[in-house]
Amino acid sequence: MKKTAVMLFVQAIFLSVLACISFAQDNPASLSGSVKDASGKSIAAAAVTVKNLNTGQSFDAQTDSAGHYSIANLPPGEYEVSCSANGLSATPAHIRLAAGSQQQVSLSVQAQAPSQELPNAPGASKSEPTLEDLGFSPSEAQANARQQALLDKRSHMLKIHQRMGLITTIPMIASVVTSLNAGGRSEGTASRDLHVALGALTGDLYGITAYYAIRAPKIPGTETRGPIKVHKILAWIHGPGMIATPILGALAFQQKNNGQRVHGIAQAHGPVAIVTAGAFGAALLSVSLKF
């Protein structure tokens, strides 16, 4: 009963915290609208950019033949909405998106005031070239925008992966410390129950951490090297270890509660847990230290 109560209490706290952290991920917002010119005519193939002012992450879209655009799966926060088409641009709009909300923002592009400077005059300003100016076709320019959006999503998910990895170290270290007092023969001792609960919490957090690394979009043509390569190699050690450790721990726990000496394959629980924790810690250091 003690074991069940402790485990339920710890996991209830964990699920509550997780629900708050992942609420934005599970309830994304969406944005839609239209782009028109100064005369009110809809503009097709206009480039729309939505930038998250909190994270710097950008999302791109293109208007359809009717001048409409739509962007889904936006994290809640402050955004700047801008667009451009045929050398024209619109004044950026600033909005706040709440979790699960669906907002509409329509933009109107206008010609910029002509410069009074002579083209070849000293100090005359020159606007930055567009992708079309550099020789890219419209389809190539759009493909580039999609790849940038993919890169932004990968960066966002790997940041969450990194943060969850750091959070996971807390119950992992605590479970290693409590294991020193979890070897008694008394059935249902508080230290043993706490060790089991912390181990379960560590496993849950580790699963979430691994999810964001595995599901992060892959960028074709990129090469893994340096610290990241070491980080991935160590994952092949602590990954299987995080699966084996709770299984072996459950066997050892059952044997101890039955008043038996830990025997058989269950004896590997301690060594496997230590190797797993060591590989996990080394993986964190590999991307924290420059070498």
C-alpha cells in the first residue's frame, strides 16, 4: 500500500507539471487571412511570414489564387505577421495567439516611397536582393522557405529535448542516491518505495526527452560530427539501458519483497543502472562542453 501511494503521489505531481509544460504543444493556435493591394485586389503567391517574438522561430506560407493563406500548429505567444509580393510589402502586424485560438489577420501591400537619392550617389542605399534577383526561380525560392521552416521546427524540438534531458537528471540522481538504502529485506520499506517511484518518474521523463530527439525533422545533406556524433553514440548505450534498468529493477524488487536474496539476472540491475546513468551524464556533457 505504501509503495502504491508513493508512486501514485509522485506520478500525479509529474503528470500535473507535464500537463502545464505540454499544454501549448497539445493546443496549438492557427492563423489565416488574406493579402490585398492598395486597390483591394487579392494577391496570389504572396509570401507571408509569421515570426514568434518570444523564440525567434518563423513560419512561412504563400497565398493561394484567391489571396488567402493559412498557417496551423503555431505555439501560443507574441507574433509579427508580415508579407511581400511583387516588390511590395505590408506594414507588419503584431498579434498575440492564445493556446487553441484561431485568428484572422489580413494585410494590404503598398509601394514604398521612392528614394530621392541618385542611384550612383555616394552613400545611396540599396535594398537587399531577393532570391529572384539572385537567379532563383519562384519554385526554388518557395522550396528554400519550406526548408527553413523545417530547420526552425527541428531547432525548436531539439531545444525541448535539451531542456527535458536536464530535467531528467534530477530524479535520475535522486533514484541513484536512494538505491543505497533500498536493499533491505523488509517488504514495502519507505526507502525502497521512494526508489521505485523515482525510477518510474525518471523513465517517464526520459521517454519524453527521447521523443523530441527522435521526432525532430531530419535535414537532408547534413553531416553529424564532433560533440553531436559523440552524443548520438552514447544514446545507443543509455537508450537500451533505460529500457533494461526498470525491468531488472522490477525483478529485484519482487525478490526483495518476497524476503529473497537478489539472484539471477536481477543482480545486473545495479550495474546496468550505473552504466546507464554514466552514459546519460556523458551525453549531456558532450553537448555542453566545447572540444
